Amino acid sequence: METPVNEKFRDSIATINKEGGRAWVFPKKPSGRFYAYRKWVSYGLLIFLLSAPFIKIKGNQFLLFNVLERRFNIFGAPFWPQDFHLFVISMIIGIVFITLFTVAFGRIFCGWICPQTIFMEMVFRRIEYWIEGDRGKQIRLDKQSWNAEKIKKRVLKSVIFFIISFLIANVFMAYLIGSDQLLQYVIDGPFEHLSTLISLLIFTAVFYFIFASFREQVCIIACPYGRLQGVLLDSQSIVVAYDYKRGEKDVGRAKFRKNEDRPSSGKGDCIDCFQCVHVCPTGIDIRNGTQLECINCTACIDACDHMMEKVNLPKGLIRYASEDNIAKKAKFKFTPRLKGYSSVLVILTGVLLGMSFLRNDVEANILRLPGQLYERKADNIISNVYTYKLVNKTTVKIEDVRFKLISHTGKIELVTHKNFIVPKQGIAEGTLFIEINGAALKGDSDRLKIGVYSNDKLIETTTTAFLGPRSYR
């Protein structure tokens, strides 16, 4: 069955031509009030993204995602492997937050906040406009033969793109291994750390490929978030939408003619100028309705408003609106779905805050040595051997550390030394013996409460099992 004319756009995507090859998108340089707002938001986020790895709070990097060493910093708060549950909850909160805004406002994250969009539209695309010109000049340059002008512009663009990709890769590495480590590698010289240099060049090549070649295909094909729209959007979600009621009316869209009485002719307000299509960074026609390829960047809103001003028609033919708003003039409502997502978000945030307040800067674990039984000594003393591990999550070393029994009368003997130091953001491990008089035991397995002291100040408590003879029950 042949697809109806107005539905043929669903058979393919705008970046694929009839032969199945890549149809390169040459978007027109956008301008307008929404683009001005996006620039301010984008530049603010760019400053944040580029500076976050180098900002320190109490000695902790503001954002760190060190997967290899399993160390994460979120807004200056360190998360160790022992805090992985907190990290998971924070990631779930982020997903629920994005889901909530998708249900309410569509793919607004992609158009305004996504790093891919920000770097592509506000950095690489603007450099391209500066070197090659606007849409028409770019199309002519692409079609012309490889003469001196074309080679000069393409080489200049590629060199600048590569340099920026290299800088982005360095910042990306700062997020992964830490800014202090990265700066030390720079001071030492690239050939002193060949594995890191190779990783850096791989990241540079990936970023260069994405922004110089793959481009909008990331949003259309690769990004999993774009696929969520199909299940999250409904008729009440506010998205960038074309008002087909006003744009088509009775006769449909038609080219604008001077001195015509357009309202009485039955023609829609859409003058079929294709400016909304030419300015779209993913190459779609917003007049076909909500599409997965739309990233809600608002470029079509600015282009359409500009044309409406020129032909003296009301602005807002393309605007932020829901399907119900266009079809039924219905206002935005806080739907049960939004209430459900909001409730989940509030609960998870409360859980995270509560667990964060209960979280200590020092993590202590004392475990019995596997395979070892208790030892009976003189004067009815029972001895157990343990391994201990102390994790210091702070940026200050903890000095003069010792252990003390709180729940029972007895003594703790370290194997190697009496007191020790836990380095900043480090771990101290060792072996110790706990000795308790058999008469003080309540059974063959007692729970001991042990305090961890630094300079005679209690900094953490932990519990462990103590084995004794059955006869002492």
C-alpha cells in the first residue's frame, strides 16, 4: 500500500537521501530571542563543564568520575566503593528528573542542556559559519571543485576542530582521572605517560569524528534518550509544535502574495517559506508534527516568528505548545503522570539527603581472619585475630589512630604498631588481636562494639563477631 503524501516523511529520516546515502544537513544560521536565550544558557554551561574538574571544595574535585579507581565526586562530595549505593541513588534521581521534564516539556534537555548540542551548535557550528559562511555559501562550497579556496577553508576548519577536540578530550580526562593527575602528566611531559597519551588521542579522534562528521546523527540514531520520547510524550506534553489549525485553515498553506486578503481567502498563516526546515539542525520539517528527530532547539520558532513579522501576521505559528493546546485550546495541567514522577523524585531525594547526613567521613571495617578459630590463653583469656580496614574520605590525614573496646572489657593489640596514620583520601589496613576474659562472654559468639579514636577523639564505631568456647554460655 502506498503511503499517503502527508505521511511519506515517516518512511525515512531527513539525513538519508533516496539512494540510502548520507544527506548532509546545512542548517541556516539561527537568530532570534530564543537563540539569544540559548546562547546565554549554553555559554554558562560551557564554563561549568570546562571548569568543574578544576574546582575544589574542601580539597575535593567538584566533579570526578574515576571509574578505574572507583572514586566519584558529586558536587564536591566524595563517593567511595563503600558509598556506591548513594551514587546509584543519585544517578536514579538524575534519570527520574530528566524523565519528569520529558513528560512535561518533551526533549527540552536535548535542545538546551545536552553537551552534544551545546558543543555542536554553539562552538563547532559557529566556527563553521565563520569560516565557510551561512547555509547558501556552505552548499556552494560543498558542490564546487577542490580549488585553493575550498582546500584552505576545509583545512583551516579541520585544524581548528581538531584543536578544540583535543582540549575537550583533556577536560574529559580530568573528569576521569582527576585534574591534579592530568596537570602532573602535562608537567611530566606526554611521553612519560604513553598509555595516557594514547587514550587522550583516542578521545580526541572520537570527539573530532562526532563534531566534524557524525554530528546530528548522534541525536537521531545513537542517543538512547531520544528513543524515550515515544513512550514518555503524550498529548499534554509541551513541545516545539506547529499550530496546524492556524497554519492550514481551510485551504491549506500557500505562498504569500502582496496585497492579498489572506484571512478571507481561507489560506492558512503558513506561507510555505521553508525557513523552519532550512534552520533545523536535524533537517526535519516541524510542520509534519512531533518527530523523534526534533531536539526542541527552538530554531524553527525564531525563524517562523521572523517571517510572520515580515508578512504582518501574528507570531507563534510555531511555539511551545501541547497537542491538546493546539487541537482543543487546553491549558497545561499537572497530570497524574507528572504527580507520580514528582512523588518518586521527592522520595528519592529525601532518601539520598538522609543517607548523606548519616554518612561518615571515615569508614571502618573489622573482620575475623577467615579460617581462624579462637585461642585460649592463660588466666582464662580468649583471643581472636582480625583484619581491619579504615577508609579516609577526607582530604586531611587522620593521625594517632587507635582502637578501643566499647561493649566489653578487654584489650586490642595491633600486630605491627600501636597507633598509626590514615592518609588523606587513602586506606589503612592491618591485623589486630582482641583479647577478652572468658567470664565476660555471654555465648560462643558475641557482638563487639569497637571505637576508632584519633587523638583520643571518637571518630567512628563498628561491630564485629567474637568467638569463644561453648562452655562460657
